[in-house]
Amino acid sequence: MTLKNRIALTFTILTSLILALILCTVYYITSRYNRQEFLRRLYDRAEIAAQVVLEQDELNQRLLAEIRRKHLQTLTEEREFMLSLPYSRSDSPELPAFLNPEAIETLSKRGKIDFQDGRRLGVGIKYVDNQGTFAMFVTAFDQYGQAKLQNLARVILFVWLFYLFAVFFIGRWYGQRILRPIGELSRRMQTVNASNLHLRLPADGNPNDELHQLNSTFNRMLDRLAISVEAQKQFISNASHQLKNPLTAILGEVETALAAEDLPQEQKQTLNIIAEETRRLETLILQLLRLAQATGADHRDQFTTFRLDDVLFELAEELHTHPTGGHLKLDSSYFPEDSARLTIEGQRYLIKIALANILENALKFSGEEVEVALKVTDKHLLVCIIDHGIGIAPDDLSKIFAPFYRAQNARPLPGFGIGLSLAQKIVQMHDGKLEVESELGRGTAFRIFFPR
Ligand code: ADP
């Protein structure tokens, strides 16, 4: 469940429980009040009924009966019953079902009583008259009050359900609003990598706001990362320069020694090996230097607009004859008529290095024809480099972009394991994407997407 739904649901459950409690209390208080009100009416009726029955004076009796008829509406299922006190089982008339001797006993002591008789409410009063002491009982069903209560229950249920839906949807909407900046933060975090550490989140607004603090913390973390990446880069750059100078000197000395005419064959061979290894070391240092350059800093200010097909034609010429016998076949059938569609923005020499690394690998690991195609899509310029060489094992596919990683089957061939890592960094730096597909022993296809 998404966080926004979880917030909305928790909020809805908690508040609707509170509301249910309040509404139930309102219902309970209203029903209590209704009952009291009805009992009060029943007491009045019992009083008047007793007077009507017991009043000797004919005139008064008629008057009371008239009042009762006019002003006291008959209640639903109303029943009256009168008996003289003290109650004796043998003398008194037979009791109706709702009365028992204990109730009469209580009434005699307290003077009045109320009770429930099924769905009817009942009251009893003690009435003292010149003819003696009597007990008058009245029971009736509070139809009007019950209807009112039922209506109230329906209204309460409707209000509660409406509240439930309204709060859930408002909660979701509000949760979405509150979480939007966090979504933005996570989206930005995903785009951060070593080649775009310059990215910063907007940290404006109220500085006490938790989201503002989160953005500032994230920005400070990026600052620290950028500083450490820059320091690392600087170190590699300095170390590479320091190593290059003595290597150049060694190579110079070896070449001078090799130029001597009377050099014995054995020494010549040794010097050639030294020269070869020194050149390898020089290449490694150069690649390390480029890797360091492509990592960390924002190069966008050095971007220019150039044609990608030009770069590919240059590479096709430069790499045409490879020592392994591999050669490039540039397929221009997909090139659009409008050459402006082949332009991209970036650092030309870095993009050339990235493509050269992938092309050299294809030539090196296949030793035969390598197909190169350039395609234009709506959003990208796509370079496809397909070889039919040794291929890459499925387990190695995810590892080959790590610096210095070389698959088992590639180890007999020369290399340092830096080329692909460098190519990937350069492509990422240009907001591009590098994809690889391969089958062991059958060949490899690299696809490089550059945004147009
Ligand atoms: P290097 O070529 O110096 O070994 P890279 O970084 O260029 O280093 O490549 C890393 C690894 O990826 C290679 O060692 C190899 O195992 C694998 N690889 C790259 N390109 C290919 C390819 N075209 N065919 C087969 N394996 C490849």
C-alpha cells in the first residue's frame, strides 16, 4: 500500500472511530431524554385517570373527562389499571400480565414506579383520596419517540458513512500534496550519480519546515560527496601525471638503446619487452586519467553541438585495420536526409573515446567484421555496435562496467578492464544510456542512446 493511502486510511479509521463514539453518545442521550419525557407524560395521565375514576363530584368528573379527551391524545396501545391499596391477592381484581405483586409492593413504599413492559413503558402512582388509597397504572407504547429515534439513527448512519468517504478522499488528496516534495526528492536522488553531483534541490521556503531541512541535508550530502569525488579525481590526475614523466623517460632511453647497431639479439628482445610493457603502462595511465576526468564534475559548460555521424566516420577510418584482423562496416542506410537530425550536444572528444572503446573491444574480441549502425528515433540518436566474437557469459553482463573487471574468456587478450567503465561514465554524463546484449561464443551487441 502506498504511503499516501496508508496515511489516509489511518486518519479515516481514527477520526471515524471518534465520530462514531460522539454520534453514539448523542443517540444515547436523546433516547434517555425521550424516555424521561414519555414517562413524565405517563405520570400526568395516571394522575388525571385516577382523578376521573375517583372523583365523586359529577361536575368535576365530567370536566376532567373532557380535559382528558381534548388535551391528552390517546397513546398507542395505552392501558390503564387501578387497584386499591393495600393489595391483597384475594380481595383485589386479577392483575394484568404486566403487573406483579412486587411492583405493587415497591409502589406502596415509594409512591411511584416506572417499568418496561415489552415495547411499552409503564408508570404507577399512589393516589390518596377520601375513599382510601389507590394505585393507578398506565402503560403505553411511545410510537412518536421511537419513530424520532429511528430517524435519528438513520441520519447518524448517513452522516458517519459520508464522513468516512469524505475523510478518506480528502486524506488521500492531502497526503499526495504533502508527499509530493518527497516524491520529487526521491526522483532527483535516483538521477544522482558520480557524473552529475552538481544537482541540487531547491531549498527555499520556511527553514523550519521538515521538507526544507530534508532538502538542505540532501544538498549538504551532495556537497560532501562532490568534494570527496573531486579530491579523488585530483589525486588520480596528479598521480597519473607524476607516473607519465618517468615512463616517457624510460621509453626514450629504451628506444635509444634499441637504436644501437651492435646490440646482441637477447638484449634486443629484452629491451623490446620493456618498451612494450612501458607502452601498456602508459595506456593504462592515460585511461585512468580519462576516467578521473569523466567522473564527478559537471562538464556541461564545455558542451558543443556536433554531428555524431562525423565522429563515427572518423573512427571507422582510424580503427579500420586492427591487429586482430577485425574491421568495421558502417551501415549508413538508416541515416536521415536531414543531417541536422544527426547532431547532439556534448563533449566531442569524450564521446569519441567512449565509442572508440566499445568499437575496439568489438574488433579485439571478434577479430572479424563488426557492424556499426546509426539510427535516429524520436528522442534519441542510437549507435548499434554488433560483433560475432567470443560473447559475454550471462553472469558477467552486470559486472563488465565495473572498473578493472575482465571476464574469464577475455583474459588471454590484452586489456585493463577500464574501457567500458569509462564509456559508461561518459554516456551517463551526456544523459544517455548504454545497453548490452550478448551470447557466449556467438557475439555481442552494444546499444548507445544519446538524447537528441
Ligand atoms: P578490456 O577491453 O580492456 O578488457 P573493458 O572495460 O573495455 O576492458 O571491457 C571489460 C570486459 O567486458 C572485457 O574484459 C570483456 O570481458 C567484456 N567485453 C567488452 N566488450 C566485449 C565484446 N565486444 N565481446 C566480448 N566481451 C566484451
